[in-house]
Amino acid sequence: MNEESLTIFTKASVISNNTTIYIYASRQVNALIPINFIPPGTLGSLIFTTLRIRPATIVRMSRPLPIHTMTTSHCIPAEPSTESPRSTAPSLTYSSSSDEPEEPPRRRRASTMLISQNAADLQRLVGEPGTRLIEKCCGGGCCMEITKQDGLTFERVSAPDNAAYQALQLKIGTVPTKFTGISDVPHSTVTLLACKNDAVPTSAASTVAVDLKDESIDFTPATAVKEIVRHEVDTKFHPPNFVQPHPPFNAYSAKIYSCRELTRPGAEKRTYHFDLDVTDYPEELGLDFKVGGAIGVVAPNEEAVVDELMEMLLIPRFIRDRPVLLKTENGRWPTIWGEDEPRELITTRRDLLTWCVDIQSNPPTKPLLRLLAEHASDPNEKKILLYMCSAEGQGVFCDFRTGPYVTINQLLYAFPSSKPPLDHIISQCKQLMPRFYSLSNDPHESCVPALGGCTRLLEIAVTVHESPHWENNGQRTGVGSGFFERQARKYIDAEKAGKKIDLRIPMFKGLMANPLANEFISDGPMLLIGAGVGVAPFRGFVQRRLKNANCANKVWVLQGVRDSLLDELYSGEWGVHEDEVRKVVQSRKSDGDQKGKYVQDEVLHQADLVWFIINSLDGRVFVCGSSKGMGEGVEEALIKAAMQKGNMSHEESKEFWELKKKAGQYIAETW
């Protein structure tokens, strides 16, 4: 090559959706190097525009061989060549001399060539392997499905005509008559066997043997016992004994001492306050409840939801509470954090579905859909379920999985002909895990005078979480928050009627070593930033701090609310210096065109205070609340505050807060 040689830069643009791929090639090189790939089924034309670019350095290049990759082989038509092929390997030198004769340069003019006019041409350009660039689901709905290919036949499937299926919003048009990539029916790791009617469920009793012995030598066989003492557990209100949140200790049944609603009618979210009686909580390993700690709650599935599920699976009512022998092959289920091992125990179907199986909090999986397809008697329902399990339906499955969580009950309503056995369904569901709630008081100063001593209380605040649902006016509550709301309504209604009611919360010492509890100190300035129920643990912080007169001017609270008249939590319950230590920031527009203010806006407004606290001895900045919106906004506001007061760049300020986080001075607990 010489100075007259040209390098060709080629750019291909997909007109329909502006997706762009870049292809670098010379006249002698038949190669394709894509930066982005073209999605299958893209309509439009590819227009290749060649530009003349004079190389900066004179080089000598022999003819390179075509570059082949897994996804780009045979992706572009070869340019006609009049030269004889060479057998030498590609080489690149910076010498102007060579033993081989140089080819005279051949001038080219810029041109535009139309190489694609329809989807078929585009598919031939990309090639069939291009539709398989992503083999696994990325979880974000961007997986590429198998496109329509020559030789395949397609059909339109009639969708189930019910509200549950319509709420799934599946975008299924025509589907292939044959599917590929469908896995086998999942193996069931759980077995339910009938047992004698007089068998005592493991969950309902623990047996204590009392030996027959006195002062004389006892020759009685070790298996003989004088009596059996059973400690009954009513599994309508308390989990079975094998559901141990922290082995070898069982969940503790805490009585609701009092309960009230913190928000007012009309609030966007409902929040309740609970006082839990833990006077008789057993001592465990010397641990105690801490300021900023969080208790664990073993919340059950709603009774009506469990009955509905058993109805759809055609489980007769007379066997729902009958003892069965449960066998598992491996894993921790049905315990929470037990050993990973096979198990055999006696329980009931209702207890398993109520306390051990999460039937509404996890997105559906392909093994679950494959199981439903296997037991679907309607051919159209089976076809749709198999389609979502196949490679051809990968895109539909990704959109389905990454949408709002779908309950097991809704799937069974949507595909009513599918009636899998209960043990097979349980094998594909996850363990029902505990929920954690931060303490909203100082647990060391929570003694209420009572006869013969005092009653020790733990206080928590619970906001009801709601998700879209296809029935019940389009909303359903979460497992934990829904359980708390049902208990709260029972208590409040009984209190209005002048009745006393015994309501329980199965709980245990949960996270007493979480960041909020670990980094709380009795001295040093603190800035507490929270929104919604995220301010609950800070109430305990302030209660502890305000006991010490020297700390009255060392704690500040920035509380974000939507509407101070409806959503403000614990107003008037922060202590004698509340007006001095707490500022409420309301995001609702107060009047006219005035813009609402968020807690992150107040953080930036208080940049002087932020800078003073974070640079003070033992200074702490705590953030608690939702990570979406509030958490991200507060973090960015802190970065900007440090940029202003510390004369830093954005990257320097970000690194500054990372160092403060490692040093335990910046603590963010978000969800």
C-alpha cells in the first residue's frame, strides 16, 4: 500500500429504531466487528455509507484472512475480488520496503449501497446465531427469543377467558407449533404421606419423658416412662415448633399490649404502632435488645388465602387438618435456618401452607410453569405454559417474571385446568421467611408499672405495603404488614367495643447487630435523616440521647413526610426538646403553585450542619428509609453538601463519604 491507499470506515444504521452497529473493514478485508447487535425482527433497511479517510501513517499490509466470531460469521456479503488468494498469514509492518511487489492503488469513490429491504434480508445479514447472543435470562426483560424461521409453522392459541389471566398481561400472539429448549418436569423433593389418625403432629407437641426412678436402683428399661407431658402449640396463632428462626430456640409469642394507628384517614399509606409485651422473653446467650435493633417476626399467610389455595387444588376439607408424614430429600425447609439435611416429621397440610411456604412474595419460575403445564388438561392452557417455558417464549417469560409479583393463587385461577399435587407445588415454592422491624423506642427504658413488678415493652411501627392485585379492588397487602394490620384492626375494634382481647405476635430477637444498633453511641453529634416509617428507629435514638442533658444540643432529626396533617409519625412523642431537635419536611404542595420540598432538599439546605457533624469527633450521620427516591436523593444531597463546604469535586466528595462509611460515621439503612 502507499499514500494513495484508503481505509474504508463503514457505518450501518437501522432506520426503524436508531440502533447502530459499526463495522470496520478495508477493501482487502472481509470482516465484521459489531459493537451493538441488531434485535431480531427489526424492520427497516440498512444503509451502508463509506467514507474516505487517509491513514496518518504509511503502512504495508498483506491480505488479512476473514475474522470469524461466534456471532458474526457470514454476517456480511463478501465483496467481489479480482485478486488471487494468498497463502500467507496476516502481518503488519511499518517498513516501506518489501520483497513482495506492491499492488497499485485502486481508487474508490464514496457510495451508498442498499443491502436490505425487509426482515428476511436483515435476518440473513445477522445470521441465525445472532438471535442466540444471550442464552440465559438476564432478569431485566431484555432476553432475545428465537425468531420466526423458514420451515416453522405458527398458530394462534385461544387465551383463557378469566380476569386472573387478563391481569397477567401476557403479550402472546402466534406461537410455533413446536417448541425447543423446554426442560423436563421438575423433580419433587417433598413427599406427603398419610399416617394414623391418632398421630400427634410434631408442630403441636413436644414430648418430655419422666424416668421411673427413686432412691433405689432403677432396673426399668430406658424406654419406659411414667407419663407424657405435652406442651400444646395452637398453630392457628403460633408457628409449629420445627419452624425455628434461630435454632435451638423457638419463636416467642409476644402479647400485643396496645396498638393504635399513627396515620390519619386519607393518608397514602397506613402505619400502625404496636407495644409488644416481652416481659418473659427467655435469656439467650446473654444478648439483649438494643437501641436501633430490629426484631424478627414469623408472619403467617392469611387463612383465607390458604383455604382458597387448597380449594383450587381440590384438597378435601376433611383432610386439610389431618396429620401427614412429611419427608424432604434435602435443604433447610420447612425450618427457617436449620441444618441442610433430609427430614421426616408429622404435620398438617394447613400448617405447611400457613407457616412454611411463600405463596405470594416471589416471582414465578420456569420450573413452576413447567409443573403447571404438565398437569393442565386444557390444550390451550398447556400450550401457553409450555410456550413461556421454551426458548421461543423467552421474551414473554422475561417480561412476565420482571413485572409485579404474581401469587400462586392467581396462577391457578389463570390456568384453572392445572391441578398439580400439593407436594409438587410446595417443592417449587420458597421458604416463608421472617420479616424484620426496627424498634422505635429505647428498650432499656420501656418498663410499665404492673402488679408485682413491671411490664417490659418493645415498640415498633409497621407501614402496610400494598401491591397491585387482580381482585380485592386491585390491591393486596404484604405477608408481614398484612398480618400486622389484621391484628391491629382486631385490637382496635375490640377496644372500641370495650372488650379485652388476647392477640399475639410470633417474634424473636432479630438483628441486634445491624448497622443502626452497632454505630449508635451515647455521645457525639448525630444527624438522623429519615422518611416515612424510616424515622421509627430514630425515636429510640432521641429518647436515649435526651436522657443526658449534655446531649440535648447534639442530635438533629430531618423527617420527611408527604402531608404533615396525615402522615407525620410520632408527633409530640420525641421528648421535651422536640422542637429544637426535629424538623419536618413536607413533600406535598402546601398552597397554590408552591413546590413541595423533599427531605433531600433540606439536607442540602442544612449543608453547614452536615459538614459540622461529619467532621466532629464521634460525629454520625444516619439515613433510614426507602432506597428508591429518598435514599438515592439523600446520598446525592450529602455529596453536593461536601462539594460546597469542602471545595471538592463530585468524585472526591463521593470518595469522602465512602471513607466516612467505612469509618462508621455515615450509616445508611435502606430497603
